[in-house]
Amino acid sequence: MAEGTRKHAKILVFSTEKISDPAIDMAGLLKLHYPPKVLTISIPCSSGIKPRWILHAFRKGFDGVFIAADGSDCPYGESCTEKTGKLVNTTHDLMKENNIEPARLRMAAICSVCSESFVKQMKSFNEYLLLHSNN
Amino acid sequence: MNNNIGVYICHCGGNISDYVDVEKVKQAIATEEGVTLAKTTIFACADSNQKEMVEDIRQQHLNGVVVASCSPKLHQITFRAVTERAGLNKYNYVHANIREQVSWAHSDNKPGATEKAIHIVKAAIAKVRYAKSLDPIIIQSQKAVAIIGAGIAGMKAAIQLANMGCPVYLIEREYFVGGRVAQWDSLSTSSETGKQIITRLYQELIKHNTITLFTGAEISSYSGSIGDFHLKVNIKPRYINQQCNEGGLQKAIDVCPVILPDEFNFNITNRKAIYHNFPSEYPQLPVVDMVHCNRCGECLKICGAIDLDQKDELLDIHVGSILMATGFDPYTPIDGEFGYNQINNVITLPQFQRLINLNEKKLIFNEKEIRHIAYIYCVGSRQPEGENKYCSRYCCTTTIHIANVTRRKFKEINNYHFTRGVRTYGKQETLYRESLANGDVFLQSYEDDLPVVTSEDGKTIVKINDILTMKKSMEIEADLVVLVTGMVPRAENSIGALFKLPKGRDKFFNEIHMKLRPVETVIDGITISGACQGPKNVTEAINSALSAATKSFSYVSKGELELEPIIARIEKDACTWCGACANVCPYDAIRIENDGQKEYAVINNAVCKGCGMCLPVCPTDAIDLTAYSNSEIESMIDALAQD
């Protein structure tokens, strides 16, 4: 199927300005392609994402939300990984309460040079969401 | 809310508009709420467009501006400055990245790229509607720079910084300074030899009290960020005391039974476990190679200056910026590549450079006098199949220069150059003309029909189908074959991994933009210089070192830096003080306050770093982050979610 006519899932990515944004930029620089319905909002730190923003994205029609987390590289400290994990758990619980499949929220640490990893994550998440969509 | 918004969509000279229909983007966003001006521009960053933006902002009283162009890492600062010049607070500007994250990432899908660009620009417009005027936060910046690598780039940068009055920590992994340039004798770029340049720079370096040089030193860990980097430096001992008797030390070297290939001479000679690099090494103090020392104790019987019990030292240093000058490795051919490691008179260009330096009067290799030398170009560079697709830039010039030097130094030398096209750019062309006048023979091939090196009856034969003579088949019997090897990134790159420095397609460290921000990296406060950034000759390495030194100095010179005024804000009425926010804050920036009616949280603005960790834990959603409020983020999500 030609790339222009292929169906893609709509994925919202929360990326971080200092860590995962450079990796996503570098994916473009290296012409590493990923589905075009991957749309990014930059924030300072992945542990500062509010669950309500994620639920809002699902309500507005996003198929999936991906948190490109700082991981151990977070400039705000080592506790970021644990705190981001907690907010994901909290959001998963809220998603269940709202009858949203928790697997539609994914998180992975994307370091500032992890372009290939980001692209791989987007492709596999896209495939998963298409496979499990009701369309 | 801002309701007089100007939007500029950049072609980026085709980088964007080749894949994104920018006119369609303009039409799609022109009717968005609050947008009163929408334009496309060939280069948004061009002076002419910046002036036009200033006029637009002033004349139309714009209160919000969006530019959709490259990554904000590159030009957000440019367009913020434009808004400031027009009298609009710079935080009323929002940047939309439609190059790295749209046109380049989706160059395989133009309709998809255009749709994505529309969504990204609409989201930026949604955000700028809520933008407010803000004042930046001022932080202290440590007035000191750490330079990693004391090759020519690092030494030159250190001197430049010291001349500007900046304290410098110059950290070298090896025991001697000078890097690759110390290994070269005659240079194409200078009338001085490499040794003379390093000697001069070292003498200049040690005159500065503000430069602290560490050799045998590596950074084991770091923390902090721009203006406030804390580095742990592990310093290995030399196992020799400062007060050493040179005569006794030489005897100790003589009795050392351990014989190793000498890396300084690219393994064409041997050294002992106690070694100098060469007579004018700096610092002028030998080293015991403890990895290979067998601790036999013979040297201790002769020289009292040797102390095999010296221990590593761990130092903490505090700097405002880090300048990388870690250099390159010469490409090592794989076994059998043009006969390398299989035919015994096939060597690399760096080995040949050391060989002509070590020989006087006669050029001898493997006990045989050398007369006919074949140079095979582009070995490890411009590889059609391999990883190194780039041109190493310096090697054509260096080879021709060395060939000229060899002719001058030794008698009856015949040079045969097997090239893929000679790239002696700029003034270096004069060296090429000199070699032609000398009678050097130049032959050329394409990458799909490279020269072949064979050993036949003890003779080394180089064959080529020369495209300069209608692919006539030629062969030369060579006494020595020199593989003109290019530059590759350091194989040992733990320091790059430690700082998570991005690498480009060629695997060298990557700058933000090769022309506009050529020494800055995406890691704020870390600059790059010299050949760690890509192949460079000595002049180019020095130029980039001076540029990086100036940039690093700009981070520390004022003693303070402007940071984004992004801090948490508590809505007092909504706060019921549970303490969850204070518990998760890594900076102790939240405290309890009591106004007599209720307890509530208060942010210490001077301490808050704007990470937002307190946001998701608040049970009453009483905390927002400046520029990342619920309204801003959710309106961006709304814009991105539109069909």
C-alpha cells in the first residue's frame, strides 16, 4: 500500500524539551520515518504530565497516548522515572474507570539520542492500535 | 487571551516546502480564532523577513506570534529576539516545528506531512492565545569552563578562555598533551611542525594561572546543567615522582623487560612499560604503563623516582560550561583491505607520517630502502557500501604534502597517487601543483572499480583501470603501499555517552546547525570543537576551538544566566493542603502557609525549577505550570485532535 493511503492510528506524544525532543528531532534529521499521525506536545519533564490531559486526549479522539519519558537522564533528578511511573499507574486506573483500554497509554524512556528507539516505539504502537481498534 | 496573532510559515528554502504544501497550511490556519495575519516566507530566519515581522508586529499591534519552521532548538531564540525588537514580550511567541518533526520525518508521505503541519501550527496558535508577558529567571553561572581533551583544539580553546579571564580545567585522558598534532612533523597548514606548535602552545598554557591541566584524567560522572555542572574527575597517577633524575630514569627504561607496540608511532616501533612519547613531550615526565607493567621491580632498583604504589585521585570540579575537544581516530583498514595486514609493505598514512619522521637520509621500511611509493586514496572514506560515506577532507592535501616532503627529504623517490579525484581545496591546490611539477603520477578510478593490491613473487603490485587514460589498465610495482585513511569518530566514546551528546549520520558529535549554531549542542551549556565534530584539518580545528571557547565563555562570562520563567503556581482557593506537592518536590520549593483561615501551599519562586512534578499529585488540581496550564495543554490537544 502506498504510504499516502495507508491508515494510521492517531497518537499523542508527550515529549520533553531537553531529552526526548532532541531524539525526535534527530529522527527527522536522519529521515527515519514513522506514522504521520504521531503528534507531539513538548513539556519540561515527563513526571509533570497531568492524568487529566491524557484522559482529555482520549475523549477528543486520540487512539493512543505515548509518554516519551526522560528516564534516568532527567535534568530534574533521578526520581523522575519513579514519579512518571506512578502517574502512568494512576492514569491507567482512571482509564479503566472510564472504560478506556489501559494499553492505549504507553510510556518508554527516550534519551536525547534514542531516535531509532522512538521510531520503533511509534511503529509498534501504531500497529498495536490499528490491530485493536474497533474500525 | 491574545486575539491579534501573526503566523509565519517557512519554506526553509525547500526543506519544508518540498514535502509540505505550505500554501495549503496557510489557508487552513488563516481562519483560526485570533489569527489576523498569515504569511508564507522562503526563509523565516532571513534578515529581510525578520525586519518584515518587526514591522508587522508594530504596525498591526500583534499580541501573539507563531513561526512554523525548523526545530525550536535552532531558531526559537531568533524569533523571540524579533518580537522583543518589535516591543512585544518574547514569551508571546510560540514556535512550531514543521521541519525536523514534519517535513523531514515524513518526506515519504507529502499529504500526511501537510496534514500534520496544519495540526502542529493550529496547536501553536492555540497555545499562543494563552501566552502572557513574563520576565526571565536569573540564576548564578559558575565562571569556569571544563575542556575535555588537550589536543590542539582543547589547548587553543583553553588559552583563548584564559586570555578572556576565565578559569579553565583542561582534562586530558592521555598522559601527554598535544593529541594527534603532536604526532605529526611537517604540516601542510603551517610552516611550524606539529611538535613546534604543541611546544609553543604548552609554554603559553602553563603561563596562565587560571588553567588547571589534568593528564591521565577522565570524567567518571556528572550532574547539573548549564551554569552549574558538577564533574567528578578520576586522575590516574604517572607512578613517577616530579623530582626525577633523568639519567636514572633512562636507565630504568632500559632495564624494563616489557616491550609493547608504541601507539605514538602507530605500532611501527616498540616502547617499554615505562615510556616517553618523544623528547619534547608535555608534561616532560614519563609514565609507567601499569596495565602492562609486570611489577618485576628492576626499575625500582635503579630509579628512586618510580613509585608503583601511587593511587588514583578523585576530584570534584564545578563549571558553568563544558567544551568537548576529544578528537578523532584514524580509520583502521580491515584485514585484507588493499592488502592491509596481509602484505607486509602495506601501511596507513599515519604510519607513513611517523615513518618519514623517524627516518633520516634513507627511507627504510622492513629493512628495505623505499623508492617507489603507491598512495591509495579514500580508504575508509567515501565508502559506497561501508558506514563511512563522508569525505574526510584532510587526507588528499596531507598525502600530497607528505609526498612532497618525502621527495625533499629522501633521494630518488617516485610517488604514484591512486585517487578517486583530488580534493585539495582552496590554497591547498598549490601543493597539488607542486607535486605535479615534481613529476608525481596521478591515476584515478571510480568507486566501483577500485585499485587492486597483490603480492606476486615477492613483489607488491598495484593495478588500476585509469579513467584519466580511457580506463587503460596500468600496474605499478611498489616498495611501499600507503593507504590514505580518513578520520573516524573515537572508538572509545564513553564521554559522549556520559553526556548523551547526539551524533550525526557520520557518527561524529552533532552541532545544532552547521552554519547558524556550529559549536552548540542540544545539551545546553556543552559545546563541541575540533575533529570530534567531524573531519577537520589543523586550521579548521583551531577555528572551531576558538568559536567554541567564545560560545562557552558567553555562558559563564556574566556570572549569571537567564532561564525560562517556568515555575509552578498554586491556586490558593483550590488548595486544601495535603502536602503531596511538597513531598514530591525535589527542590523543597513548596511550603505550607496559613493566613488564619486555611492552610495552603506556597511556591518559593527562587527555588522552583519548573519541572512540574507537583502537578499530577495534587488531588484538587490546584497547581499549574507557567506556559503549561490546563487551558494551554488542553487547547493544544483539541487542535491536534481535529479531523
